[in-house]
Amino acid sequence: MKIKGFTLAEILITMSIIGTVAALTIPVINTNIQITDMETRYAKIVRDLESTNQFLMADREAKTLQSACSISDEETQFNQANAYLRAFSREYGITGGINPRAVQYDSVAQNVPANTPWYYLSADGDMALFPRQDEDGDLSGYYQILVDLNGPNRAPNRMGRDLHLFVISKDEGDVAGYGSAQATPFAQGGAKVGDRSSVNCNENGVRMVYTCTGSITDNAGRIIYNFNRL
């Protein structure tokens, strides 16, 4: 009586096919999981910033966010952004700190050097806010802050992936991504859904990479640019 079964060659061929399929699909699945996670975190920070801004103005019976935070125009733009974050952190119940070991972000995008103030949105260091170090363009009506959506102690620490640049209106407290159509002084042609070829995010270094945040704003919280290239 013959017992039917698989030969060793058949088993090896099947395993190699499974391995090949897994090698092709797992990176895609992992990327999609990362994108979904970042989109969720992006939506949370916009919601939290805007709701706290509105609370600050209502609680202090102020017509503008700047007056609610008692920030002087005489301060440098960096100090204004830092003062805003201090006011935000007090109302949100989070603690500020100092980057003691110069967490380095990708050099093409942005470094956050030692002694930079930062503000955590949770005790475990998940999601951190920084006043932006350099000054770029006309910021007279805006604060600029960098947000690390998964905290500086978790990779990849790259602009456009987990690090994003937001602008906040000093008047209304509205929040938008740098480079978005909503943030008109900083608009740089963020791509719309269905126009993927013009995503102004992945090319030519710093100025283009800044617009990753704007692309998400312009696309209703969706990441449609080439996430893996950053």
C-alpha cells in the first residue's frame, strides 16, 4: 500500500514561494500600519492644539490667542513660539523639559540641538512639541512649532514621517501644516487627492520636505505622498 505525500522538493518550493510573497507584502503592510498610526497622531495634535487654543481665549476673555498667552511682539519669533508652548502645556497639564542629549533628526530636515525646550503630551514621552529653531519667512501672524508625533526617543525622527512642522494663527488659534493652502503665507502647492504627481514633499531637500505637513492638511488628514522615500 502506497502512502501519498509531498516530496522534499515540493515542500521546499512551496516554502520558497511563501517566503517570497511574505518578503514582498510584509514591508507594504508595515508601511500602511505606520501611515495609519501617523495619520491618527496628526489628527490628534491638530484637534488638541485647536481646542486648547479656544479654551485659552475663552477662559481669559481674550480676542486673540496672542493676548490670551500674554506674548509680546517684541520677543523673537522663537521665544514667542516657546512662550505659546509654555501656555499650552500649563493648560494641557503636561510638563516641559530640556533635550539633554541633542536628539538628532535627519540632517536634510531639521536638527533639534541640546538645550532646546520641548513639551511632552504624555508621561511616556509619546508625542513632543518643540519651538522651531530657525526663522523662515513672514511669521508675524503665526507661531511655528515642530511636532514629533511618536516622541523623540522613537525612530525614525525624520521630517515628513514622524516629525512635522505646523503653523498656528496668533489671532484665531487655527492650526495648519506648513506649506498647506490653509496656511496661505506658507502655501507651496500641497498636492490634492488625485494629483499625486505634484506632491511637494519628497524632493530637493529641506524646503520641499517641510511641505509634507501641508500635504496632509490639504488632503483632509491623509498621507498620500511617498512615505518610504523620506
